[in-house]
Amino acid sequence: MTLYDKLERKLSERAQAGLLKRERVIVSRQGTEIRIEGRAEPVVNFCANNYLGLANHPRVVAAARAALDGAGYGLSSVRFICGTQSVHKRLEERLSAFLGTEDTILYTSCFDANGGLFESLLGPEDALVSARLNHASIIDGVRLARCRRFTYVESDPADLERALVEAGDKADTLVVTDGVFSMEGTLAPLDRIAPVAAARGALLVVDDSHATGFVGEHGRGTGEYFGVKPDVVTSTLGKALGGACGGFVGGKKVLVDWLRNSSRPYLFSNSLAPSLAAGALAALDIVESGEGVQLRARLGENTRRFRTAMRQSGFEVRDGVHPIVPVMLGDALLAARMADRLLELGVYVIGFSYPVVPKDQARIRVQLSAAHTPEQIDRAVEAFGIAAGEITSDRSRTSP
Ligand SMILES: Cc1ncc(COP(=O)(O)O)c(C=O)c1O
């Protein structure tokens, strides 16, 4: 059997289990109401990370366009050869001021930021203690590091303590956690984790991709929410901060200087396009303005509206305050059927099942945005009720 035959077989197994990923093609701009190929009517989008609705904000688009005209399309270089323009430096300074870090280093994605962090900081004597539910980019970054590795249960400071004791106190140790666990919509309890890490002399690294711009009073992330200052923050420009591309690491100047000299995705990959850096700067202007305050308030209201109405309609939603709301269904095929039916009803959501989430914990992940209207949210709740009612009565008709 050739490799191609094996791939064919694996793909068809996935298809039979309802686990094959298909891309739906959007033929409009990103937003809360989008058009998708093969469907005449628009659908309401509940699966973008467009938390503040900035993906097509006129000021973000205008800033990116002006940078295209002024700074050009691309740099054809990595940062340290001839790929650094003033807009990159301005964005790094701005992110440092926003997050209260000494310095910040940009990458073309947060996946790269996480991929280039641990390997360059830690050696065989050192230790990494990683939260069990961390994002794939952290898991891969941890794999690349040539150090001792440990995991802990993300919500349990006692388990973190256990892992740190196992790691020993001679080595340099990093504790790394997502600020928000993206399949659960839950926040890492930084207020309980940070003291445990500090007491053992470990540095705390937080990936705030699902928090930067909107969690915490000023949108500075989970650190602000819990009143904790992580030693290192990684995050993305690809979600709330305009939703294009880009990632970064913020921390002490000496650490960032070292990353500029040793982090492989930074040294060996192209520089972020200037238009994207300029768009992110405009997104930060909005985040830090009165409009940002309003957008965060609206996002909070939308999240509460959806969570409350879904519970009242009898759905199981994970507890929490975050705009990621997993609607728990259990069965993978049920989640897939439900998502398909919701799309027919004009609500675009995605079902997640094993191996992305544990077996028998399939779910539909709904993501709210400040740009959703109350009517769109109510329509989604109603559509969930209709789809669940139809699928349940179908099942009872077909069961013996
Ligand atoms: C927690 C977390 N970290 C990192 C990433 C990767 O971010 P980027 O799209 O910038 O590579 C994601 C994206 O899904 C994420 O959820």
C-alpha cells in the first residue's frame, strides 16, 4: 500500500466518523453577517474570533491601505536583514506600552511566537511545566524545547505545585498556560497559579490570544482580569486586534533581545507585512479609546444574553464569562448534524469532536462578538431550539 493509499484510507475513515474537516467558502467580507458559497441567503456568523468586530473596521482598513501605499506590499526579508520598517518598531513599542512589558517582539503568527519561544530559552537542565489543555502551538513549541517537560491540570494549583516539585528547584523553570482555553471558554485561574509559580522561582508565560483587547477592564488580558502580571505574554493580532495575521512575545528587555538573536521563526521567516502592522496599530487605537470601552461592554452584554437564553432553553453551556460558549452535546455525529441544520437555519457555527476535544464531549462552539445585534443572538438561540427539537424527534422515531 502506497502512502497515497494510506492517506486515502485515513481520509475516508474520518469521513465515515463524521470527523472530516471541510472548508466553507465565504464570498463576502468577514463579519457577523456573511455570504457563503452555495447558499443564496446570508448567514449569521458565530464562529469567528472577531471579538470586537474590528476585522473590517473602517479605521483599521484605512490604516492598512495607507501603509500599503506608503510602506509597500512586502519586505522580502526577515527582520534582521532588511525587514524592519518604522511601523514594526512602532507596533512593538505600542504593544509594550499596552501590556506593560519592557519590550515586545513581533512574529508573523502566534503559532510562530509559541514555536520560537521555549526552544531558545531552555536547555537540557531546565524544565517546562505546561497546562494540560494548552493550545497546539504551545504543545508544539514545548516539543521543540530540549528540556525536561511536565504537565499539570490547568485549573488546579495543587497539581501545578506537584509538577514543580517534580521539576526540582535547581533548573530554570517556565510555567506556561493559555490565558483562555479556547475549546472551553474558561479562564486560567492566574490569581491562584501565579503565586505557586513565583514561590518555586518559576517564570509564568501566558498565551493571551483569546483575551488581548477585550478581557480585563482595559482589554489588557487575563493578567489584568486577575490582577496578576505574567513574566511573559504571547498573543495574536489575528483575533480581536483586527483579525489579520501576526503574533508577539512581550516580556523583559533582556529576554526579548535574546529572542531577536536566537528564536528560529524570527530569524528564518519573513517579516510581517507593513499593512498588517499598521492595521494592528489602528486596532489598538480603538481598543484604547472610548469606542473600545463601549465595544467591550457590548461584548459582555452579548455574551450574557446568549449564555442566559441558552440555559433557559435547556442547553448545557459551560460556566464562564468569556464570549467562547461551548454548547455541550456529547455525541460527535449529533454535534455535526446540529451544526449542519443550524447553517440551513441561517446560523453558522462549528461542531467540535474528538480528537480536538475529549471523546463523548462533542460540542458546538459559539463565539460572540461586540458586533452581533441582540436580534442576531436571539435568532441563534431560537435556531438551536428548532434544530435540537427536530433532531431529537427524528432520533426517537428511528430508535426501536
Ligand atoms: C491560544 C492560542 N494560541 C495561539 C494561536 C495561534 O494564533 P495565530 O493564528 O496568530 O497563529 C491560537 C489560534 O487559534 C490560539 O487559540
